[in-house]
Amino acid sequence: MSDSVVLLRARPVITVEIFILLPSSINITAPKCHDGIQPVNCLNVTTCFRFHGKQLPGEIELIYNLTADAVKKVKGLQARVYIHANEPMSQVMEKIELSSSKESCKHYFVIVKVSALISPDKFCLEGSFCKSLLS
């Protein structure tokens, strides 16, 4: 017999489920919103998150980026879709606190530039686990 002990430690594995809820279509010929200057097309986008796993903390903090018109951004072209926060932008970085096995959602108001909308728009969501709020 050996007098040695091996201690293996690992962090918990966290599975994060992410959902982006978008309308199935948008009627670009009948704008339903106004940007203060002219009628514009708009829609509501909802992002939802849930995490689960074994031996997890009760809450985690997640930082994520929501990018509208992601294909245009990758190609370095001007976006046709803007997420309306304090000012219109094609990408927002958000922080959300999640409780174990409970879904948390955030809602966004999005403006669509009709004249430039020929090809389909894509929304991308990427995130990173930041820290445990409760151990």
C-alpha cells in the first residue's frame, strides 16, 4: 500500500440554455412605429436564459452581447437593424443575474431600416459566465 493520497477537484459544470424570441415575420410596407422624424418598422426581441447542473451555486451572473444584423457586422458593413437602448446601436452588452433552474428574460425594442432590408437579418447572442453571486 502507498502512503499517497490523490485529491481531484473540479468546478461544477453549468449548462446555460439561451432563447431568442423574434416575430415570425415583419410587414415592411406598413411601419408601426415612429422615430421622431419618420415612420419606421419595429419589433420586440426577447432574450431568455436558464442554467442548471449539479452542485451549483444558487445564482450566477452572466454577461452577454446581443448583436442585430450580425452578418453585416462581421463583414464590416453598416447595420440595417438597431437595438434601441439609450441610443440606437447594433450591439448591446448586458449583464443578467440568473437563479438556478429559473428562466430570466430581457426585452428589447428594435428598429428596422426598411430601405436596406433585402436579405434576412440575423441576431446573435454570445455570453460568458462571470462569477457566482452565492456559493
